[in-house]
Amino acid sequence: NVRRAYMVGHSRQGHTIFWQCDDKAQLRTGKMMMYKPDGHRDRETKGNNNWIHSMLERAGHPAYNTDTHEMKQCLFGLHLTDLYPNATVNIVESEKTALICAITYGSHIMSIWMACGGKAMLSRDMLMPLIQRKRHIVLYPDKDAQESWAEAARIINYDRLKINNDVINTYWKPEDGDKADIADILLRIISERKKKFKTVGDVIQEWPQTEKLIKDFDMTII
């Protein structure tokens, strides 16, 4: 189960919680996001995003004291690094995209997916746990991050780091938007195929990966 492998949780308010656990099994923080039934972000609801460490700080909780604890983000999914020592590490921007790609394309033995959490978050420091282990890394930038991630890759200067723009450039359509990622494209393809065929079962028969997406995320396809 991908949700269990990536330690995805939920809040009482309806947030999806993407826990950040590092390569030493230390919990760093949790990123809280709200989503609509179609899998896109809910940007209208008040408090649609938050951070666990920020909530603890505001509450004065002893588990997070800014005087003694410096919160440092890590890659979402980094805790999987040593569990699959031979897998290529594919990195995307958003946690949701990492999960959807893990379900659709992932084979933990050969390929695992992680997220840096933001276009500007990609850095050598964030990738260092992977670089130290001499892992093969492939970057999958969003549509609007191709140039900035190419520059980031140049600065990181790691000989086992590559960039793959083929997926998003091959299947992107204007309706996906200028900031589209692989997940946006996959969700759009699912919706298109649902309209093309009479039932979800017909979609699954045409594209088997769809069944895993629907099952793992309890998705409503519209």
C-alpha cells in the first residue's frame, strides 16, 4: 500500500498529511494539504495548508521549541532510501505527484519517487543523503520549472543526476496549465478516458494503472 509506505496521514479537518521522515528514520515535520475529490488542491477553504511543526510552535508544545530545535526539511519519501538500495530515485516537486507516480510507474525494487516540496527547494543539501550513497537520481520538473531545475542540476554538479522532461512535454496540453506536473497530466488523462468509455471498468481495461490510482486514493472521477 503506497499510502502506508509513504506514511501519509489525515487530520480531523480533512487535510492530507505528508510526513517527512529522513534517512535515519527521524521525523522532521508534516506538510498538511487539502484536496478536492478530483485530486486537485483545495485553495478556497480556510486553513487549506499548514505545517505540523508550525502548529506545535504556535501551541507552545514542548515537542517543538525553537530555542532547542531547528526544523530542517528533507525529501518526502527519503525514509525509503535504504529499503530499496538499488532503485533509481525519481524526484518531483509535490508530494501528491510523488504518490501518484509511485502508484502508476513505481516498482520499489527499480524505481522510487520522492518530492522536494517546492520548485525552489531543490538543492545539493537536500539531495546530499542520496549523493552520499551514490544513488542514481532523475529529476522530473513541472512544466514551469524546467529551466530553473536545469540550472539547479548544474549547480548541484552530481554525475549521477539526470533530468527527464520527456513525459511532461510529450503529454502536456494547454488545458493542463503552465504549471502542470505529471500528476496533473495523469488526472486529466483519467478524466478523458472516463468520458471516452462507458464505465470506470472500461477505463481500467484500457489503462490498468487507473485501478491502482482509484483504489489508493478513493478518487471520484468526474
